[in-house]
Amino acid sequence: MSLLAGPVLALAGLLAFSGVQKVAWPDGAAQAMRAAGLPGSTGSRGQLGGRLLGLGELAVAAAALVWGTSATAAAMTVIYAAFALFSWRLLVRSDATASCGCFGQAEAPVSRLHVLLNAVAAAACAVAIIWPTGDVMAVLRGQPLAGLPFLVLTAVAAWLWYVMLELIPDLQTALQAVLADQEVTGR
């Protein structure tokens, strides 16, 4: 088993969750694509683009979980690198006011943290091209207690990544608003 199995499988799970959210609620992705100035992201074409992106994410995540090869790691590298570049473009074009569109109907403002986390995810997946993780079942066979602790820790890692992408930017925005209000009122 590769040492990257936990992080890469967590990122695959997060990608699958993101894909499901975009397929079910494509408006967030469509709005983010529009705010980033991507052509063809208005109206029903934007919703279709959001859904197709979600389906692509699901397909790559499923392949990474089922096969865990260098090719699936390469596909995840490309996706997370594209997310990092998209986040940077959205951050610059919207002056950090647009929603990231990461998880369907959840709306967190895009931040430098999005760019950083997606770049780190791309780097982890790039290393997995050299040291593939293997499929989930193969990874679990080598784990104690039928892999339950590994699955729990991987799920927690995916959830923490989600928190950093969705909740931390919201908390930062709320804190900035409170500090600005205190500055205005003198409290």
C-alpha cells in the first residue's frame, strides 16, 4: 500500500461528493463559471456545464477508488490543478466576492485558501502517479480490523478538507464583517 493511499482516497471521496453536489445543484458551479468569465456559462448552458463537470468529477473519483492507478492519479492531478487555476482566476476577477461553486448549493466565497488547497491536492495526486495507491479493496485488505480505522480516518480527512474549503472562508468573511463593524462603531 502506498503511503499516499489515505490522502489520495480522501481527495477522491471529496471529488465524488463535489460531483454529486454539482449534478444535483449545478447553479453554484454555473454562477462561479460566469463570475470567472468562462464562455457558455449562462442560462441552461451554464447549468449543463455544471452538471457535466460534476459527472466528470464522479467518473474520475470512481475510477480512482476502483482502480487507483497512475492514470487515475494523473486524472485527479489534472482536475485539482484546474481547480487551483480556476480558483485563482475567480479570486482575481471577482475580488474574492464570488462563491467558489465547489459543492453545489453551498456558497463559500473563493479565497486564497481554495487556491492553496487545490494546489496541494494536485501535488499529492501527482506524487501518486509515481506511487499509485491501488484500489480501495486492496488497500483495505492490508489494514487491521477489516480497514475500518483506515476508512474512518480517510472520511475524517475528506471532511476536514471540505471544512477548509467551505466553512473557513465563511468564518473569515464573518470575522472581517465583525471587525469592520467594530471599526465603524468604535467598539
